[in-house]
Amino acid sequence: MRMLLCVILSSLALLAGCSPSPCTEQVFDLGDFEVRCDLADKLPSEGGGLEVVHSDTPDQVLWASIEGRHFLEAGIGEETVEYGRGSFLFSDTESQRCTQQRIDRVESDGTAVIASGEFNDCELAWELHFAAESSARVGVHATLSDPSYNRISWLGASQPDEGFYGFGAQFNYLDHKGLKLPIWAQEQGHGRGSEPLTSILELTEGNSAGDWFTSYTAVPFALSDQGRAVYMDNQEYLEFDMVDPAKLQVDVWANELRAGLVQGPEPRDLVRGFTEYTGRMAPLPTWSQGGPIVRLHGGSTAVREDVAEMRAAGVPLAGVWIEDWCGLRTTVFGTRIWWNWDVDRLLYPDWEELVAELADDNVRVLAYMNPFLTDPAEKEYLDRNLYAEAVEAGYLVGSADSEVFLVDQGGFDAGIVDLTNPELREWLKQVMIDLIGTGVRGWMADFGEALPYDAVLHSGVDARSYHNQFPYEWARLVREASREADVEEEFLFFSRSGNAWSPGETRLFWLGDQTVTWDEYDGLRTVIPGLLNAGLSGYSLEHTDTGGWLSVSNLGITRSKELFQRWLELSVFTSVIRLHTTNETEENHQYNTDAETLEHFREMSELFASLASYRAGLMDEAYAEGIPLIRHLMLHYPDDPEVYTLMQQFMLGPDLLVAPVVHEEAVEVELYLPAGDWVRLGTSTTTSSSGQWLTVAAPIGNPAAFIRGGSDLAAQLSP
């Protein structure tokens, strides 16, 4: 009778996805971690499974198989990808899906804990490896025996009340529980649900309207509010599926899965552990903290006049970024520049003299560059045709039926430089060094997210697995150029696209091309969520196009005076104030449209400059620990459940709480003050809070910001 019972239990275990006694041990030591195997003589439905914990916090599970469920799936799929100007639409058709996972063995080889088995519904074997990579991280690696299986899924248990934050620059949610989130660097889109712009742009190839999840950043990092984080090393397309409240699932379009777990009692520990692995951002040049960086254009005379105007108004100008240094062209999206990285001598005949003159006035000049090249044959005063040089040398990304993959940019075509070609890297690096040699001390390193899914690359690597690597390599090339030109410390370039490792190369990020609106789809109300999620994901130095970028005057979408001023009041408390004039300069309100706006700009610029020493300390901390300047309140008040829901307020470091006005015509703002004493910025008024909501007056010119009582910052800024 006993033998018959064992046979029955063994059969049931196999059907449930588990052999009755696969564990060689019950607890496997993995450095600072443990892998617990509770499968011997126990069915999954009775609580059997695998789990990973840290030795210091054994009750805090980093990953566990779902009770009574398998933890790996596999499949064979064929995707369809629609592409248009950096926007992607994905769909997938699976011909097979394997779900009946069987665990045959769990053992240690001395460096890793290895679970292995097969799928009962497929002729397919699998392995799952756990290996300690630091005192805070465990690496996870899953493989499939048959390379024709190009879909792999990893499943784990989640508590219904567990929240997941991060995922790079995500603009519409903070807690992503209940959502399925694709990870792929692409255009964030324009409109993103705001009408009528979205309906119009949805008709374009690839859907340039975007969606709630589309982002320039591909950062597969989920920070849990329950003491753990999960990240992916895969560069291929993947999705975090958090729809089921009891499950966290990651689906990868590849034959293997590379991931990791981060341990930390508090969110700060999780950010620290993740950025230790991916890389951290170095402090910005000191000059960038003394005032705003203003976009100027129109030629040497116009630039000099605008600088003189700001000087006369008392604006503490730090720099100007001259986007049209290489010439202007007119397109359906307004005025754009020629993507030929050579000085336009029609607009700037005395470029070197202008740059030197501004440097003497302690104003740095920044330019613009991206990884595209366009044919400038029709351009006046052409000194050098970089596109022709690149085509002749074979330096541009190709396609299956063409040596050059031309991408429609809305009125003109452009080729993409092939960063897998070492010769191209040296050639383009020299172009950059030549520009630096004119005195330029930085630029907007735009784009990086547009590599087509089916591009043909010099190295032979599959573009599907290189796409998310491209923005990292683009930033790395710019960083190398500044280093070889011996200006790295004072050089400031800023990127909008990136992957998890980009913070180790990029000097500064910006959120991208928000619309000049107030809305929560693509306007002002998306800025703070974007900054907070990016900061939790390792993007510790982030800022925004002050005032937004996309204007569509034909639809009545233009920047108002109020919107510009409120956006500026938000930017004051970020890592850099940088002004953009939008794609339709003449249709939108600017910093100098009237005297009142110019005076407000001066006041806010002085406030920004007054925080320079405070930000310097925060940047040192960011470089040492990965903690961002712009912080979600959970980083300082992890035990206060109220802070996790906050979408429109943030901390600048530990001592300054900011709640910008983000609604049109509002003159007050509702905010949450955590427990402690708080001094309203610019006053001596102290509010003692036990953790409470307040409604405070915030007219234009008096942003709602509170300094932590007793801090060094409070003493520094006391009136």
C-alpha cells in the first residue's frame, strides 16, 4: 500500500511540473544569499517550490516560484514589426508554447545553484542558474536546449499589494502593477492619447503618436516596494507582465534569458545595488550649475544680441546651445537643421570668434549632433558633404536590399551611422573632435533610438539584439571624443535615449520631446513621473526641455506664457535649466517675449544658481551611490505608505521638497508633507507635520518648495 501511494504521488508531481525529490539539498548557500528548495516529497500545490533570499533578511523573498505553478515557459514565435521614424509597432504570432515544466534536479556546482529539467509538452530541456554577483545581487540565467525556441518566459510570485516602479523614463504611471510594459528604446511619441493630435498621428507608419509605455529609454528594471528589484540583461525585445496581481512575468524574444535580483531593505538600497552594476553618472561640469543654458539661433548677430539682452537683464547665463550651427532647412514639422556636422558659414561666418568671445564672457557654447547624416548637396555654402563621404566608405547602416537604410524624417531622408564599424567610429569621432576644437564644450547628442529592427550592420550582429545597445554606444562615442580632445571634465553632452548601462557613459539625460500642453498624456504633467521613474532606474542626472518642444500651431497647440513660466519653475529644481524654443519658435512664448517673462526668468535663474553648492553634494552622492538628484519620496520616507502614490511632487536631495503647479490657471497646489519640520522656501515660516496634506498658495514666481528644518540647506537659504 505504501509503495502504491508513492507511485501515485510521483505521478501527480510530474503532472504538476515537479519531480518528487529533485533537490540534493534543502538550502543552498550562495555567498550572501540562499536558494531554498522545498520540493522533496512535497507537491507544488502543497507549498513546494524554489525561492531566493538574502542571508541578512531571510524573511524578505527576492524571488519565489508561484505556489503550484511552473516558473519557466518557452515558445516559438514570429514577430511583425512596423517601423516609422523611430516608432515601432510590434505583434507576435506563436506556433508553439511550452508550459508543462518538469524539474528533474536542483544542485550546486560550487559557484551556482542549477535547476534543470524538461517540458512534458515539448521535446525541450531547460536550465536555470542562480549565481551571486555581489553582496546585493544574484544573477539569473535560463537556457533552452533547442535554438529554434525563440521565446522564453520567467515567472515569479508577487504579492497583490506589491508595487513596481522604475523602468526608465516612464511618463504616465509610477506604480506599474496591473500593467504589461514593453521594454524597447523608441520615440516616446507625440500626443500619446491627447486629442486630436493622437488620432492624426496614429495614421503614420509605426504610429508616431506613441502609447503610454513608449519611451526613449530601454531600462528593464522593476523596483519593488517590498525590498527587492528585478532586472534583465537581455537587449532583445521583452515585456514585464504585471497584470496578474499574484505574478511577475518577464517575456523575452530570445532563446535564453539573462536577469538579476537585487536585495535591499529599502528602495535606496535597491537603487544603489542596481547602479553598482550598470554604472553611475559623474558630476556635471561646475559651469553648468551657475545659471541656465539657453537655446539661441539665427546666426552670429542674433546670438550676440540675445546674450547682450540677457546680460542686461541680469540673467546669470551659464551657456548657450546653438542648434542651427550647421544650417537650417524648412520641413513639414517646422524649421529643422541640416544633419551635416559642419559649420554653416552663411549663418556663422565667424563661428570660432563667436565661441571664443562668449567663452571670454564665461558663457559656454554647446551645439547639436545626432547619429544620422543627410545629403546636403542642395545646401548653400557647403564646405564638406559628410553623407557622401560616409556612403563612399560604407559607414552607414544598410538594409536587406540596399547599402544604405534611408529613414524618412518628415520631408527628408537620412542614413544612420553604423556604430558597429570601427572605422566609422574613428571617422565620426574625428568629426566631433574637430567641432570641439572650435571651442564648443558640449552638445545635444540627440536620437539613438531609431535603429530599424531589420537593419544590416557591419559587424554582422543582429539588429534585433543591438537596437537597445545603440544609444549606449552613441553616448560612449561622444564621451570618447571629449576624452581624446582632453575636455572631458568640462564637456557637457545630453542624451534622451539609453539603456540600463547608459548612465555609465552619458553626462546628462533629458526627457525628450514633450508637447507644449498641460496634459498628463504628453504635456507638463508627464514630466515629474518621467523624472522620478528615470531616477529610480539609475538616470541620476535628468532634466527637461523647459517649456516643452512639440508645437502644432495648425491645431492650436502652442506654448502659452503661463505654461512656460510654470515649466521653468519646475526646471529650477532639476539638475540643469535648459531652454528650448520649440519647433515653431515664432508661434510660442519665449523667455524674452515680454519684460515680465524676462524678469521671471532672471529670478528663477538666480534661484537655480543659489542651489549650486547643494546640487554639487548631491552629484557626488549620485556618483558614489547612484542615488538621483530628483528623488521619489520613497527614497527618504520608505515607511510612510502615503508617499508611494505621489505623482506630482518630488525631493531634490534629502532636504528640499517641491510640488510644482502643473494645472492651468492654478494659483495654489495640494501637497503632502512627510513627518518633520518644514520651512517654506523664501520665508521663515515653519510647518510641523506628522505626515499631512496641505493646500498652499503658489502664485507665479513663488513655487511651492519646502526645506527640511534643521538642515544645512535651511541655514544657507534662510531669508
